Amino acid sequence: MANTISSVPFQGTKEQEQELLEVVKRHKGQQGALMPIMQEAQEIYGYLPIEVQKIIAHELEISLEEVYGVATFYSQFSLNPKGQYKISVCLGTACYVKGSGDIFDKLQESLNIKGGECTPDGKFSLEACRCIGACGLAPVLTVNDDVYGRLVPEDVPGILAKYMD
């Protein structure tokens, strides 16, 4: 999963920041407080942008490097926002041997983003996943809750077109 700085501008609100400060206040001084604070922060914002990491570091009186280190070590944390349409391509064995890697490559090319990133307009995010349990339809991708199977790279433009406003 890519953990590069997002090309989507930070859109946090004062209400979200106040909620985050309450979370920090509730956990501060407890052993191992960083993980639950970061988990709750991600619930508030949907991801952990650098702006949020700075608040957490400041409030806990720890280094930004420590917060960033935890954020990049654990796969549950995302440094990039998720798009309005979350595209997930299965790269599990059954899908991969039937060409899901080519589907993933075509999506990266079509959206001009890498896996783990979000388009600058916030519309699409792309990630790889392991088996989603639809091996009989391999290769498979999902867009939010919609499942598409038995795909070839040429199907990608038509699928994306369904989500264009």
C-alpha cells in the first residue's frame, strides 16, 4: 500500500479537530494511548493526514516521527483519503492468475494514480486486496459495494464511466 503524501487537500473541520482533542484528552496518560488515539482519529477523519498526526504528536508531547512511524508500520492506518468510490482489485491467487494484475495496471493508468492513492478530485481511490470470496468470478474488483467479475482490462473504461457524474 502506498503511503505517499496525498494530492487531495486536507479538508478537516473545527468540529473534527475538537472531537480529536477530546479523544486525546480521554486517553492521555494511559499506557499505550497512541494506538487507540490514532484509531479513533482515523474514524473521525477517514484517514491520518499529516495535519492530524501533528495534532496528536503535539497533544501527547511526542515526536511527529513517532506518530508517523506507527501510522506507516500498521496497515490498518491510511495516510491518504478514500475516494467517494473506493475501487478494490482482488490480487489473490485465483484472480491474479486470471489477469487481475492487468486490471489493476489499467485502473492505475486510467485514473492516473497508484494503489493506495486517491484522485485529486476525491472521486476515486484505488487499492489492492486479497481474496474477497468470489473466486468463481475471477478476476474481480469492487467499487464500494458493487462487484464486477470475469474482467479484462478493456472493461475498465466502461466500469469507471458508470461512476462519472
